[in-house]
Amino acid sequence: MSDVPGGGSRGDRPTTDAVVLRQVYKHFDQGLIRALHGAELTVRGGEWVAVTGPSGCGKSTLMHLLAGLDQPTSGSVVVFGQDLGTMRDPARYRRTEVGLVFQLHNLLPQLTAAQNIEIAMFGRRGRAARRRRALQLLADVDLAGREDRPPTRLSGGERQRVAIARALANEPRLLLADEPTGNLDSGSVERVVELIQRLRANRPELTVIMVTHDHRVAAAADRIVQMSDGQIISPGTRARPAAELTDTPLPGAGPARADLTRAERS
């Protein structure tokens, strides 16, 4: 992995705010579970932010709000100038503005790698255009020649790269990744990080917010945000060079899981 956090030239990156959270609260079960408690965060356009913290601190809830999958109990979540709490078409927002990658790749086993990417573009491109775009994305993630393989004939790292390609199919401005390397071996983790760096070098406007427990992944980001008890307690730590870190998970890291459970919301 590159010792230069994020890779590419930051001189071409946007200078406007991509994400702004102000006093965001998210409660469940009539307030008995407080997943977020006054969270505040600003992410600049083109920035790669790694979100860290112990299990149950609210990381997945934060990602769900940014993805438009849920709404805050109070406070504001603004993405590219749009208040997600008042938007009329969350599905359109997710189709056009956001790419989602999770720890579990969620690929459809009956489809090929290319078809799994194409399905994200239904209603937006014709058949031939979808195929061209899928093949280009597979080449971008170093999977040219594997387009006709189903997920069962791909390694774990390859499946996750297909998932990243699918997330980028509609050219989103915001990439949200929740523990995307949690189930991968060290070699695959490195390839995923290098892939994100390369994508950002080619698309300086792409903003990346990634939840991770892995020092190596966090070290590649521009900034490390730390969460605890539903709050963002450190919004501006500069990522350290990967060479200074070990493979030891970040403090508070527990067993990584993609789904948001009741315990993780508390």
C-alpha cells in the first residue's frame, strides 16, 4: 500500500463540503436505545474518511443515515447540499449519489460478475451501454476476463471487488463502505485499499467514508474519525503511514458484522 494517505493528488480535490452532520440523534424503541447522541461531522468533497470505534458505538447507524436508509430522530444530515431528512425520493438519491459496499458482498449467486454490476444500472442505461460499463468497471478493479464467472467461482477478495465495481456503476459522488475488508485476508485487504486509492486518483471528486477496525485500512485514509457512545469524539485525526502500524485491529474492535443488530445500536 502506498505510504501517501489516500493516493493521488489532493490538489485537484473539491474544496466544498460533501457531508455535514449537525447535532444528529438517532433513537430506537421509543428512546430506550440511543444509537447516535449529538453526532457532528463535516467531510470535504473528495476526502477519504475512516470511521473507527468499538462495536455498538453507532458507526453502522451513521452509515445508514448517510445512505438514506433511515432518518435521524433529530438534527440534520446534509449531503451535497441536500437535507436527507426532507428529501422526497430517497431511492433516487441512493441510485444517483451514493454507492454502498458492505462487509458481505451481497452479490446474486445466479448472476455472473458482469450481470451483478449491470443490474445496478437498470432503468438508467440500455443493454449494450450497461454491458460496456460493467466490463470497464471490471477492468478497473483488475477483474477483466472474469465477467462471466458467477460469485461462487470468485475468491472472497474478487467478490468484494465486484461489489465495489457495482457500487460505482452509476458514478456516485459518495462511496459508503461498512467494513468492506472485514472478511478478507491480508493480501485482499491490500488490493482493496490500493483499488480505492487508484479510483480516487482517477476521480478526485469521489468522497469516501469507510467504517473499519483495521489499522492498515485506516492508515490509507486522509483522516481518521473516532466514535464512542453515539458521538464523534475525534473528528480530525490525520491517518498515520501504514509502515508505522501493525496488523493489530484498532482499539475496541470486536467481531465484525455487516448487519446492524439491536446490540450494535446501543
